[in-house]
Amino acid sequence: MAEIKFSKKQLVSSERFAAYKDIIAAFLEDDKSYGIAETERIIEDFLHSGKEEE
């Protein structure tokens, strides 16, 4: 079964990603569709990008 994809606009306005709408707006492309797992990975990558690795 194919993964359902959503537009940047749908993800920014979704209740699920409400706390991360600024990250989504900044990092997702307007003309591309994204799955939930891909969107979560982009958010996680951003949130952990400033942390130093041990």
C-alpha cells in the first residue's frame, strides 16, 4: 500500500504538527508532497541539529 502524502500547506495547518508549523514552513518545499514519517524525520533532524554529539 502506498503511503499517503500531504502538501506543505496541509501539514502546516494540521493539528498533529501544530507545534512544529514554523519548522515545516521553513524546511518543506511548496511543490512537493510529504508522508508523515518523512515529515517527522525532517522535524527531528532540525530539533537535534544543534546538539553536540558525545
